[in-house]
Amino acid sequence: MVSVALLSNPRSTGNRAMLPRIRSYCAQHGEIFHYEVESVEQIGAALRTIARVAPKVLVINGGDGTVQAALTELHLGGHFGDSPPPVAVLPNGKTNLIALDLGASGDPIVALERVLEIARGDMTDHIVPRELIALSGDGVRPVLGMFLGGAGLADSILFCRNKIYPLGLPNSFSHVLTALAVLTTVFFGIRAAFLPPKPSEVRVSLLRQGQIEGQFALLIVTTLQKLLLGSKTGVNGAAGLQLVAVEQRPLAVLRAFFAALFGMIGHRKMEGVHLQRGDEIRIEGERSSVILDGELFLTEKGRPIVLTPTLPMPFLRLAA
């Protein structure tokens, strides 16, 4: 009997070194149905096949693009009818925010062992509902994910992806270098080709809650409960999309950083730091970047990107 279906993308960066171990582990455990895809375009066919074996848990093993494509297909494809299996995500990508939110970190094999252990018993206490972000706009097929970064954050992600990662440095060191480069631009106003660009102006509108407009060092829309530094975005179980926007001003960035560092985000109002929750968020700007779970989109004047929450989907939390 299949307890766990594992969907792997061998071409994701993390799998280039890890996949032989994962294949060996799956070969030793008949309860795992392992399906590999060569591209995200094959994920729909993969889920149709996986649905036939009716797994108790679906595990996604790939980078941000693989996770996002799988969640989109899982929600829109209807392969499991009205009862999709809970989803777990192995820590594999560059940032692993979804895996971190679900209690998976470190060695992917250890996380897979934990998933299999949970699947062998009563999973009730480990299943948690999570809404997804549905991104839509003119000419854009709805795309689903759990973490969107915009404005200065998107520029920083692209800077890290295009300028720092190619240096071949460890991920953690790459992220530190990126943070230092961002802080240099925020606090000293230095502009150079080897530094992240100045964020473009964007307008962020929340249904029935007004709008904010300006240049933001950080713009996040998420349904995750936990982010980097262990900070939380809101109360567990709270519905809707959580917006975090930090203005491109040194004091605002400092306030947000220390609030996140000490887990105080959302505990009190801070000048230059905007925290709101809504059922529809529109982002509009002159070709400003937004990144949803690794996929890049560009805003345009008069053609906003629209974000709405989906109905909750079941996920598997590895921590008790």
C-alpha cells in the first residue's frame, strides 16, 4: 500500500547532489511511490498518475518553481476531486520558506523519514489548513503560491539570483552578501551596477481598506505563518492574505528588522511599516517586479496584478 507519493524534479539545483540518495531511500521503502518529472510542464500528467495510487501524503521535492507549479496544478487540475492529500515540502530550494513554515529543515532524507513516520499513523494532529495566493491579471493564467515578494525585496531576490548565486558561494553566505548590498543602498543611497537598483514606486490597494503608495524596501504578501528569522506573519488560523510593506527609509527598515528579529512583527504599529490583512490585494506600478514562489511577474500602469486567497488546502506539518 502506498503511504507517500513523492514528486521530484531532478533538474532543481538541490536535487543534483541529493537525488541519488533519495532514489536509494525510496527503493528501500515500498510505501513510497516516486515519480520524477523533467520539467514543470509534466507535473499535470504526474499528478494524474499519482492520483491513481491514492497516497495518504503528497511530498514535493524540488525548487520554488516546482513547488509553485505543483500547487497550481493540484488546486486547478482537480486530479484528486474534492479530497486532495495533505502536501509536504522537502527542504530543497534556495530559501525553503514553505518547507520552513511546515517544520521541514536540514537534510531532505531526514524530512522524508519524518513524513513516512507520520503517514504510518494517525495524521490528524499534523494536518494544517493553508490558503494559497491566487495571482491573476490581464492575460495571466491564475498562478498559485504561498509567498510573494515585491518592490525592493523582488529586486534583491533578482540581484542575488543573477549576480551572487553565479559566484558559486554557499546559499547562506550569498544571502548575507545580498543583505549587505541592500543595506548599503538603503542607508547610504549608493547606486552602482554591482548593487541592487532603487525600488520603483508601486501602489498597493486592499479591498475596503484603502491603499498605500511609494517606494518600499520590502513588500510581502503571504499565507505562511513563519518567515525568515523565525518571525510570524499573524495569528495561527487567521484567514486572508497578510501584507507586510516597509518603506524605503533607514529608520523604517531598522524598525522592521529588529521587530522581526525579536518576533515582534504585528505586536504594535511602527512608522513606515505597514501590516494589513485582506481578501484582495492589487499591486500596480511601472514595470516593478513581483516574484511568487520563484516565478517573476511585472506590474504595469493601469493593469494591476490581483491577489486573492483560495479555499484552504491541507498541508502536513512535520513538527508535533
